[in-house]
Amino acid sequence: MHEEISISVEQASDAKVLIISVAARLAGMHPQTLRQYDRLGLVQPGRAGGGGRRYSARDVALLREVQRLSQDDGVNLAGIKRIIGLEQLVGDLQQRVAELEQELQAAYDRAARIEAMNPYGSRDLVRQENHSTALVVWRPRRSPDR
């Protein structure tokens, strides 16, 4: 009997399954270049039980981007590392903003449900028991020079 395995495209692209020679060929680079990029922290492959590097499809795409920035745009490796870090930060911040927007919408929805249940109108969330009929007269103070 076979089990059905279901993974998302994102999970598949993050799976660290490619050995260095395959990842290098897919990225159009020499395996030694991948080792250097690993040492510099540009790309962080996973590790197999024996210590061999394992790359994901996402890693290969990143390697291609490193190569493009280096060869086409003339960016040095330190600059590329900074760009990659900033792009990661932007992605993380965009994700956080999306989460906060969802939380805010949920709060708005809860407030609307609470207001809809209020039998005393949509503006007052707290019931006021003692309605006074007292009249309050306000008179401005006279200035001392008058």
C-alpha cells in the first residue's frame, strides 16, 4: 500500500535535496563557487548526515540572482550579501504588515459585531442607567479688567 504524499510548491522549493554538483549545474556555476558563496554566507545550503551540502530550488534561484548581480550589474560580493539581506528584511516586513492588517480587520469585525448586538444604538457601547434631567448652565468667567 502506498501513502499519498502532498506538499506545497513552496515546501518543494525549500526542500534541501540537491547535491552540490546538481545545484551548480542548474545555476550555471562551478561547485567550488557554491562552496565559496557558502563560506561568505551568500547562500546557506542544508547539510546531509555526512556533512555534504544540500541545496533547494530556492537556493538555486538565489545563486542565479547572485550571478546576475555580479556579472550583469557589476555588484561585488559584499554588496550582493547586503542586497540579499535587505531583500529578506523587506519580505519579512511585508509578511508582518499583512499579518497586522489581518489582525486589524479582525478587530474591526469584532467591534462591528459588538455594536450590532447593542440595543441602545451603535454609538454607545456602555449602557447608561441614570439619565439625568438636570439642566446645567455654563457661564464664562468674567475677566478682572471688565
